[in-house]
Amino acid sequence: MERFGFVGLPNAGKSSLYNALAGGGALAAPYAFATKDPNVGVARVPDQRLEALAAMSASKNVVPAAVQFIDIGGLVEGASQGEGLGNRFLANIREADAVVLVLRAFADEDVPGPPDPLEHARILETELALADLETVEKQLERKRKAARVDKSVAAEAAALEAAHAELAEGTPLYRSSLPEDIRTELGPYFLLTNKPVLVVVNVGEDDIDRIDEVIAPVVDEFRVDGVDHQPIEVIGMCVQLEAEAAQLDEDGREELLEALGLGEGALDTFLRTAYHLLGLRTFFTTGEKESRAWTYRAGWKAPQCAGVIHTDFERGFIRAEVIHWDELIEIGSWSKARDVGKLRVEGKDYVVADGDVLEIRFNV
């Protein structure tokens, strides 16, 4: 399950975004530090392909893919020096797969501070870089000493040196010029700025019709040309309206989203962008007992995808029977697809495509 950690200044809309995506559960109050303990929620990933396969197979159980959201207390400028409640919240998202920066772009007289998303971004990036610098400094000298007697540690020590140089200048690693091999060496340290970043610009109700215009400066700010960095995606939404829509039943939610011109809604927009950001894809298994969506990384081969289902499937992988979901729907059933010779038999080198339906053959 992919995990997303929300970071933002107090009252930027983190908890409301959590509610929009997870269907509620977080206190969203117009005062700082309403969130002190992390809110952790899970949302099912909507997928019409899975629904179609389940209907075709008359599946008794339908299991969509899921993602986890972690909402933490707000950061303030100087958090790394203990301002506000400090940066102690950040430990709760160290192991997240991606960081979501929530930037406020709406005016509200009850919320202190300017509604300037670029200023919010500056503060957050500085505090995250300083938090990572503290982590690196705690490890660097120990790794330097270890590298003198154990050459296998040299690459890791060099990566920490390179990270330290960037972070000491206040540069988040996703904005740095560090090559991919160094970024990979830093993986075990769970540095926050070494993760993919999804930027959510939280606009007011009056700006729904001009979201692209409002977020354009943020898009420009996060465009890092000529740098080998992990992806950064920027999306805009009115988080408050999305959170209100999430509290309604499906029909009411669709009616409200359509009336407000919000399109598919926050969850679909967020997940589509997040999947692209992380290079995620989906394959399916289907049958009378169960239809299920499985998440994997783009470029994975059949045995790796089999391992998502169960480690024994990868270890004892023999072959996979494969058909794309839309072709299977058109034929009408797995048995018919086999009868007409439409199931492909693929081996260990097959690169699974998004939307493939698999049946794994294995022996352990």
C-alpha cells in the first residue's frame, strides 16, 4: 500500500484534504495545531476496469487497490529550532512513499498569515531541508570513520557528504543536481526531501473557475529544468468543497461535484496524479470468488508482479496467462478467452502492462 504524508503550515488545509480523500475523521479547525497526533486513513482506489471485471466474473468479493494518507500537525517557520511545536511531527511521515505539500492560496480572516502559496512553499522547503540536514549530520561522521576501515561504506559516506552540501545551502534534494545513484544510496535514511513530491494548491471557492491561473506561478516555481530529480507534480483544488462532497453518499457527491464544476473529485484527481508521480500501474486477477486490483511499478516483469500477490508466486514462478482487461470484457469470460486462444502465455521476461489480467502458474 502506497503511503502519502501531508505537510503544510497550520490551517493550510491538510486535515480537510485528508477528509476529502479518506472520507472524514480528521479535526479541521481554524486554529493552529488542531492536529497533534497523526491521522492515518486508507482510501480505496476507484477503478472502473475492476468493476467491469467483477461484473463479468460475477465475483463474490471485489478488492480495489488502496492507498494510505498520513496527516500531521502543521509546521511553522523556525520549526527546526523548536518554533510552534517544532518538527517532531515529521517522524510520522519518514517512511511515506511521497510527500504532499499543501499550500494555501485562499483568503480567510480567521486564518493568520498571507494566502501566498509561494511563501508557504519557501517555509516548508526550508524546514524540510533543515530537518534532513539534522538527520544527515547525525550519520555523517560515523560513516566517514567507518569508510576508512571498510571500503564498502565509502559510497554511502560520499552520498551523505553530497547531501550535506546541498542541504546546508537550504536546497531540498529533489531540487538538487545529485545524480540518481547518490539519491539511491541515501534511501535507507528516509530523507524527506529525497522523496517524490506532490504539491496541492488549496484555492478558495471564488477561484474554482481560474484554478489553472492561480497555480501557474507554483507550477513554474517547481519546474526544475535540467536536473536529474524525482518527479514533482502540482495540482489545484478547493479542498473545503471536496471535503464537504466526501461526506455525501455517492449520488449526492456526484451531483454536488457536477453542480460546482469540480469534475471527477479530489480522490480521482489526486490518485491519478499520484500514480503518475510514483510510476505506479495496476494489474488484475478475476474469478467467481474474487476480482482484485494489484499495484505495481512500471517496468516490472511478470515474476515481480506475481510476488505482489504472494512471495511464493515469485519464488516459484513458471509462467503467466495474460490478457488485457478490455479484450477479456469483450470476449465475455476467462474460459471463453482460453477456448478461442486469446490468453497469451508469458514467461519471466514479460513486462506487465497496465490493465493486464493475470493468472499465475507457480511451483514451490
